[in-house]
Amino acid sequence: VSPHDLALAQPPGSSGPGTQFLAEIKEQPQALLDLLQHRTDFDRVAATMRERSASLVRLVGHGSSDNAASYAVYAFGLEPRWTALRDSITLTVHYGTKLDMRGSTVLGLSQSGRTPDVIEYVERARKAGAFTVALTNELDSPLADAAEAVLPLTAGAEHAVAATKTYLNTLAALGLLAAAVAGRGAVFEESLRGVADQLNAFIPTLEQTIGAIAAPFTYTGRMFVVGRGAEFSTAREISLKLLETCRIAAEPITATDLAHGPVAALDPLFPVWLIASADKTLRAVVEAAARARTAGATLIASGSRAAAIKGAEYVLPTPEPASPLLGPLLSIVPGQLFAWAVARAKGLDPDAPRGLTKVTLAR
Amino acid sequence: VSPHDLALAQPPGSSGPGTQFLAEIKEQPQALLDLLQHRTDFDRVAATMRERSASLVRLVGHGSSDNAASYAVYAFGLEPRWTALRDSITLTVHYGTKLDMRGSTVLGLSQSGRTPDVIEYVERARKAGAFTVALTNELDSPLADAAEAVLPLTAGAEHAVAATKTYLNTLAALGLLAAAVAGRGAVFEESLRGVADQLNAFIPTLEQTIGAIAAPFTYTGRMFVVGRGAEFSTAREISLKLLETCRIAAEPITATDLAHGPVAALDPLFPVWLIASADKTLRAVVEAAARARTAGATLIASGSRAAAIKGAEYVLPTPEPASPLLGPLLSIVPGQLFAWAVARAKGLDPDAPRGLTKVTLAR
């Protein structure tokens, strides 16, 4: 029995608020390894994208799926140097605009495969000439049926309403696909194995210390979460976890946009979380931290360069990955565990936030 | 002296918090008409975009300029049926990724023409084969120098730090350019004249009533602003005004994304502002309102279909424009005046929010 197995073990029959959410946070390294069993699927889809010169990558999804789509902008930009965008569902589905989508790959992201407007977008995009691909946990779903190709997320059963494994595996799937398009799938697969090892090593440690760091934020009402570049997806996903599990009005913001207005709202009761990674955007994040500190905000720093954030009252360092594109797979974890700990301190249940259901059928 | 002139008149030498911000809100109809003097510039740039088949439109900007860029997704989608995207500055400027930008038009948005990373992005995009266009108030600026073509925003001098005329004229400029590409510049110009008339008629009326509606929100700490489709730009810009002038943690959110997590955070102290326009997304906005009301949130409704939001405690209707694409030019105004009134009630100065400067040189 390794330390990892001990940390994963739950007392038999354990339950209570947040039990599933915490268990699924810990299941992420294994879910990531499960995804790698399907690398040939990614190679196959990547080959079709290249053959069809479908090099404008349009992503559609909601919630955590849409947050992961932000990552794809960097994955496709840095790996095959293709342009990826979070496309407007409204333009195609509500306004009925017929865009010429030849030369486009559409990636429809939905854990359940049942998000109505994502399915409808994919159906219309396919008619408009796009190569359509579903990324979903449910291979037998309307989204999988609507798309020409399917990539499995293999996150396994996710019981907590707030997504964890799904988000991490969507990032990994998007990175793996982008790398496969660039002919570097094998290298990326290997680096994802390294990330799984790093996650296994640091999640149990962080679980032990997160309670003390989270406690002072039990009654926090609002927060900015700052990231830039590949880590903007992390800022978005941490904000969503804080909103849905802790009822904190958390807003993601890029390091530079903080200076374009929002900094004026800061004060000591408006903390700022900064994701500082080993990346060419680090200087911008460090400068944003200095502006936030000058405005009187309390600072929380996370990421592999958390120590670079001067004056941070709370520091949640993460291991440094083999390349900056892997950073978001590690830096999301402190946000997930922080949300779990704050929710527990507030007496909220992150497994089942009020007013939410696991499958969202809103259009 | 028309009622409009009376409303525009300031007592000689009047000053005090928010004087410039209010004056500039009122100057918007005239600024819009000034823009139309330059329609031939838009026709010329549109002709080049068509000749060069530069039909992937990449927009870059920060703050209000970036909010206006959200509008361009719909303007280019609905008019010439081209794909527009808010491009990643980080990918090109910080990571140094060399994307192939042949077939792209780049629209660099900056009131001052001095935003450092927008200038650098435009320089690199030009080398990468894009047709680069600067949209700026300052024709003699580094951004104008960096781009192949320049379109004047003609917003005139804007003294308040919080942008108003610049935002409205950026929307109008993007709409006019998109319409010109589609060969409908003359029709769009005419409809913008109609918008100027509508603005002149309703701004003075709204100014009289906004104080009573804004007063209950004097100590509000957080808010969601919901829009979808073309009105998502409005949701983003109203949120930014509330953040920078009133220190309210206001977050823009699409009607559908509200159901994907954030609705769990709502309670009676977390109001939701909904922009309800005569548009095919109205049903989604009405459904989002019902979800927010069920969660106990106080509702504020604005837009030409504000009356469709059942149970809204506060209603700020706007005139109905000739087409949905014009809606955002009218529906931003209640947000501007609301921010002005709340800031005054709080004793804050929207002309000069703490920690901000008119020209932001942050990277």
C-alpha cells in the first residue's frame, strides 16, 4: 500500500457534505492515466483534421467545458500553431446564421453529451462543412451521435455536481489532440504521465494544509482570480468552483485587464488570487499582484512560481511541469481543494449545490 | 432651444464628482453622428478586406475596447457572415507564437492608440500576413502608425476615466465596418442616425428617474449582469462600469451559463441585472430570469423587452431599434447612468476612480 493508495482510501461507507467532491479530486491522476489508453483515437482524429485542412478550431461548451476551451486556444496555438476560438453558440443556434465552416474543426465539449445547444450547434456546423468531433464521457449520447468523430473523456462516473475529473481530462484531451496534430502526441502523452505522478504526490499533502489556508475566507463575498495565457482557463475554473460550491462572487480576469478598470474596486475585503506559473506571462502576473497589493487587497498566490508573488498572505505552490502547457493541469488542484475546504467551513455541500443538477439542460 | 439642448446644458463652470462622466454620456448621440462623417473610410477598409479575402476577423483590445470586440463577433457574423474572434494577445506577444495570419483582418482597438501589447500584437500580425487596421481616437499614435489602415473613432475628447463615448463609437464603428463588408454600409449608416435620435430622446428622461432606481443599490457588493448574443457586450461593459466606478463586484454572464453553476451563489443580496432585447435570444434571457428569481435574487431588467422579465423589481426600458444588431448601442446607456447614480450615492467620483488613469500602459 503506497502513500497514494492511503490518501485515496475513504473509510467504508463514509459520506457527508463534499465527500464525493473530495474523492473525485483525488481520482484525477487515475482518470488522467485512463485517458492515455485511448491515444490512438486522438491520433486518428488529428490525422483527419490535417487531411481535411480543418485548421480553424471552433470550441463550444458551457461551464467547466467552456473554461477548458480557453486552454485549447493555447494548446492549438503552441502545438500546431493553429487558431482556436471559443465560438458563439448563439450566432449559429439562436440567430441561425449560416457561416461557411469548411476548413474548420468543431470540438463539442459536454460531460454528459446532452447539452442541448451544443448538440444543435454541432449538427448545424456539420451541415456547414466543419469536421465535427464530440469530446464527452458518454459515448452513447446525442452529442456523440451528432458528431462525425468522438473522443472519450474517460473521466469515469462523476457524482459531485461540481466538475473536477471532467475538467482535468478535458484539458488533457485538448492538449493531447493539439499535440497529435503537431505530430508530438507521444511526447505529450509521456509528459501527461509525469503530471499524473506529480498530482499523486502533491494532492495528499495539499489536502492536509488547505483547511488552515481556507478558513479565513469562510465569509468572503467576492474575489478576483488572475491568470494569463494558458492559465486563464485555470482562473475561470477556480472562479466557477468558488461560485458554485462556496457562493463567492469570484471573477476571472487576465493580469493585464485588472489594470483596465477592475483594480479600482479592490480593498482588504476583496481578495485577489493570482496563478503564477513558470511561463512567459509571469512578469505580467507579478505586476498585477503589485497593483492589487497597492490597492489594499489580500493576496493568495498559487502555481509553480507562487513564491514570486511578493506580499502574498497565502501561498499554495504547485509542482513545476515539464512545459508551460502542462501547468493548468496542476494549478487547478489548489482551487478545487480550497473550494472544498471553504464550502465545508460554511456548511455547504459541494456534492450538491443548491439549485444545480449534474446535467444542465438549460439553453 | 430643444429639450435635448436643455438636457445637454451644464451650468457654466459646474464641476464635482461625475460631472464629466455624465456630460460624456450625454455627448454620445453627437459623437455617433460625428462618426458617420467618415463613412467613406469604412467603405475603403471594407473593400480592402474583401479584395484580400481577409475574412477571419481578429480583434484585440483591453477593457471597454475588449467589451466592444464581443459585439464584433455578432456584427461580422450577422452582416457578412464572417467569423470574428477576440484573439489572444498573449499567444502572439508573450509566447511569441507565429501563426499564419494570411486571410485575416486584425482590428486593433485602443482609445488612446497607446496600449502597449495591442501595438505589439498589430506589428507582429502585420508581419504574419494579416491586413491590420487600427480603430482609435488618436490618428497620430503608435497604434495608428503600426497598422496598415486607420479608422477614426471620432469620440472626441473623453475626460472621465470610465469610457462612454469611446465604447459606443467603437460599437458603431465595428457595426459600420461589418455592414460595409456586406455591402450594406448605407443602410447601417441610416439606422445609426435613427439610434442617435432615440438616444437624444431617452437619455434626458432616464437621467431624471435613475437616481431613485439606483439608490437601493448603494451598498450592493456583488451582481451578475446577464446578456446573450449581441447583448453580451452590453453585459460586459455594464459590469466594468459598476466595477470601476461603484466598486461593485459585477460579473457578466450569458443567459445559459447562469444555469451551469453560478445560479447556486444567488440570494437576495446578490442582484441580477438582465438585458432583455427584441432578439431571438429573448427566451433564453427570460428563462435565466426565472432561474434567478427562484434562487431569491433581486432582478433589474433593462432593454427594449425589459417588460418581458416577470418579477423584476426594477425596470429600465430602452427604445426598440430598427434591428437587433443596434440594440447594444441603446442598452448600454441605462448601465452608464445607473453606475453614475450609484457612484454619486456612494460619494465616489466616476470621473477619476481610485487607482486608474485614462491611458493604461499595463502589459
